[in-house]
Amino acid sequence: MAEELVSNYWSTKRVLKLISECEENGIDYKSVDNPFHENNPQLKIGNILWEYTQEELIEMEKCAADVVYFANKYCEVMTDEGIQKIALRDYQIQILREYQENRLNIFLAPRQCGKTITSSIFLLWYLIFNHDKTAMLMANIGDTAAELMDKIKTIMKGLPFFLKPGVLVYNVMTMKFDNGCRIMAKTTTKTSAIGFAVHFLYMDEFAHINENFIEAFFKSTYPTISSSKVSRIIITSTPNGENKFYKLYKAALDGENAFNPVRVDWWQVPGRDEAWKKTEIANLGSEESFNQEYGNQFLSSDKLLLDSKTLKRFKQNQKAFKHIELSPFDRSPVDYQKLVWHPSFDPTEAYTDPNLKIVISIDTSGGVGKDFSVFNIFKLVPMPLDVIKSKKFYETESDFFSLLQIGLYRSNIAQPEELKEILEIISTQVFDPEQCKIVLEMDFRGELLYEKCINGEKMFPEMFIYTKHTEASKTFKPGIKYSHKMKEKYCEDMKIAAKNYKIIPTELISITELSNFGMNSRGTYSSQLKNDDIAMTVVNLSALFEYTDFSDMVTEIYDTLPEKYRNEIEIKLNENNERFVQEGGTGATGNRSNSNRDLENFLLINSLFD
């Protein structure tokens, strides 16, 4: 009786023994008792008794808790060399983490970056470690939907037998498992999801689905799915103009919907650099075609300002900023919840730091829910030591210093009086006003903010940067004035400053805006996301570098630097002087471009917060 009971249970050891015996002896699985769905040894039949080892139970628990662990250890995918264990790229790990932590995700990606494989891994993980859930994957055409299902099947077949779900239904477009979970693949139409209780909706190439279908589908389906506290939605796509995908993605960035925005750029894929881009442009026939396929550009005719190497460096240092309660705001009625900080910077101790130099760059809006008013907050820091050592072109100490983004305030509803109150508290109570410099665009709203600040009791004119408002001007006035020509000049100057490590943005939306900022078809600089308010506060910094304000700030803190920084800077300056003498005084080093050395491991930013 005991032997009969044991024989009713299957185990990994027993399955492997059966497969080995059948292969060695040429036995057809149909002729023997087996645990395979439709006699396929890659599929586990549903509702069988399974005896797990202690090690397998531990692995099940680890996989259920962490999709990245599950993917790294057990998932096999189709590659150019055949089916192999997946080697997750850094951004794929991050995407899986985002998927696990957020119920609603919208993912902008170029072609051939592994977005469908990454999403397929997450879908299978969800189906294995849940009960009684329905997942629906949808695509713009039927072949794409079938291909997505096939990717999930391939990953499932490669799992060890103890992890495989028991299969009840296994069709081209449908699978159902013995844990009550099922997945269906469909072409997106107006009525695709009607009649189904969907717990997980995955929509691929969303921007390429018929716009009429998408609107009708969303109206009928999205409210039902989103109303559940456990439902999930993943939307992935390459861009395709300013359609529904664009609107959802932009709203996600602006915090106007509940979607978590996810983005991967072509230069994050290993092996893709400017040389690769040049070859692809030649193969595709135009830069516009490249932008459409790989550039993540909603308007493929635009020419982005920043190059891929600069943007890649920014992305490596990207952090989610967080709000911190600050006592100077305790007695103020203003809402400052939109004021967020780099996680390694503590604004509660900033006022007492005598060596802290702060730059606040400002772009103002009307506060009517459209454009944003932005206070972009930077800290003056020496460049990371590896960057200092690698520089080949420099003139003075200031060429070894950067502006590091540490804080951001962004609101499209704040009124001028609120903006004045928040700026006043930041610049005179969170920070020492003697250590603060403000760069303000002097359009109508900027001038209004300036007047309110100066007419108050706590701020004074010397806190603001003064510039020449026209090329012909001989006098300096507070703030910056942008003509078409001056805007173009400052944008190009910002490009050089960013490339040469003079500006280090670190916040998610800031980097996203800069990644979409460039020359549009009308010949002016703007962001494809419509809002370029953060990007313009970065452009404002060009005025700081053009005049003496930046070098003056460097001079004031230079002697307080840690010795390791001063030593390296002085070594470089001495080398420069020796070169100048050897070249008879003609070896000018005024070219501010950085060394050509590719500092791929530019993950040194946290040291600048020490």
C-alpha cells in the first residue's frame, strides 16, 4: 500500500529518471505512465501529486518573492545562438523591479532592446505565483500577439519541472494552469476584453494600435481593471507620434495619472554607441528613420541637443527624489509637497554648512495647469576624482567643478505669491542667503516674481545673477532675457557644459526632459514632451558659466576642499603651466571639451554628497 501511495507522487528525481530511461531505450511517452501534458516532456500535466524537496520549497519561496531572482536563475530565452539562460542587462533588472513594485506601468522603448522578453518573464512569474487570475496580452496585429505568447511558452518550457505550472489548456493563443490562472493573447479591437474579468492586462506596441480601437477599448475596459486593488497593467511601445500612448506617457511623467513611467534608450543596450548609430543611419537611409525606430522620439524629425554618451552618463546617476518635511515651512500656509530632494542630500542641515554654495535656476509659468514653474536646485561640487584626473583641457580651478542637482520644485498650479513664499523660504531659511545665487528667466512672470521677492523683507538683489539682456547691451540687469538668437546660443553652451561634466542632473523627470530636448521642425529648441521647463532651467546655467559668478563661487570654497581634490587639481594645473612654458607660451588650453576617455563607470556621484 505504501509503495502504491508513493507511486502516485511525482518528483524531480522520478521525472528525470523517466525521461532518461525513455530516451535511452527509445520508449514513446504515450506507452508509459507520465506527468506530461499531452505527452510533451517540456509541459507538466495539471493536478498531479508532486513531492517537493526541502531545497525546492526554498527555491519556490525565493522565486515568488523576487522576480529578478526567478529570471536570473531559471529563465531561458531564444537568442541568436539558440535557447540559452538569460543574462539580464542592468536596465532589464530595473524594469522587472519597477513592474513588481508598481501595478500600472507604461514603458517607452526603442526596438530590439528586450522589452517583450522582459515583460514575458514578468507575466509568467505572475501566472506561476498567483491563483485564479486572468492575464490578457494584446498587440496591434495577431501575429505579434501570437509571438508574445510563444515567448512565454518558451520560457515556461525551460523551467525546472518543480517550477512549471500544471497545464490544463495549451493552445496557440490560450493557456490555462491548474492554479486557476490563465492567459489569452488577442489582437486589440474595440471589444477585445468584453466578457472577461482581467486581472493583468499587457498591451504591446500600444502606439501602433488603431487610434479608434484604443479609445473605445480604454473607455470600456480600463475603468474595470484599474478599479481593482490587485489588477495590473503594462503598456509597452515604441513612439509613433502624439497619440494615446504619448498622452498616457506624458501624463505619467507629470504625475497626472497613476501609471509609473519606464524608459529605456538605445544607448543603454550593450554594443550600441555613436559608431553603431552612424552605421544604422546609413543602413536605414536617414536620421529620421533612426529616430523613429530607435530614438524614442515622438517627432522623428527633431534633432536632440544632447549626445548619447552624455545622456547615458546622466541615466547612470538617476535617482528618485523624495519630499522631506522642513521646519522653516511649518508656519507657512503654502503647499510645498512638490519640493523634492536627492536621497543623499539632507536639506535640514544645509543652513549651517559654511562651505555650501547653492544655485537655484528658475522658470515660471502662469499656474493654470499647463506649463510648470520650476525651481531647480544645484550644489557646487568638485568633479569626481576620476574625471579630474582624466581632463586634458582646462584653464583654471573652476574647470574642475560641477553643478550637481540636489533639489527640485515643480508645479503647474502655484500662483506668483506662493512661488515667492516658497523661493524665499528655500533661499533664506533652508539655505544661507549669502551662499545662494538665483538664475531667473525674466519674462513677464519672471519679472513679477522678481519684484515680489525684492519688495519683501528677506531677499535682496545681490542674490540674483545679472546678465546683459541683449548682445548690444552695455549694462547688466537681473536675470536672463531670451531672444531667439540668445536662446540658441545658451542651448549650445549648455550642451558643451553638460558634455564636460559642468552640469550633473540626477532627477528622473529632469533627465527625461533633457533626453527629449532639441531643435524642432520650426527651428527652435523645445521638448517633445511639450513641457521643457526643467530643461530650460538647465539651459539658464549657461549664463552662470559665461560671466564670473561661477568662478567667484569656486574661489570662495576652493581652500576648504578636501586635500585629495586640491592635490589632483593642482597637479593638473601644474602640468598645464609646464606645457605652456614648453610650447613657448602658445599652448593655449582654452578648449573646454573633456577628455575623449569614455568614463563608462561614472557612478561616483554619491561621493560628492559627503
